[in-house]
Amino acid sequence: MGSAARKAVRDAVREFRLLERCVADIKGLLSVSGALEVGDDEDLIVDDLRLWDDREGTVAAGVSYEEGDFS
């Protein structure tokens, strides 16, 4: 039963091009103007990427905040 359900979902995702539709919807939601064309990624370029920390607020991305000695 599990294998049949997994294959049915896989086939439906492919048949209805679900991932492509999701990407287009997400790009539209994230665009500054709200009118981002699917092939236009220029509005999605971010110069200052930040992460949320529940204690510090926003923190810079790409930094290891793990505490401890790893030598």
C-alpha cells in the first residue's frame, strides 16, 4: 500500500507539474513588485541575508554560531 501511494503521488506531481507551479508562485510572492516574471530572478538577489535568532534577533547568515572548542 505505501509503495503504491508513493508512486501515485510521484506521478501526480509530475503530471500536474506541481513543482514548477510552486516555484512560480513562490517567486511571485517573494518579488518586490508582486509582478515578477517566472524567468526573471533579478528581484530575488539579496545583498544582506540575515537569520532569526530567538535570543539575539537578526544575525548575519553564513556564520557558525556554535559554541565550543572544535580543535
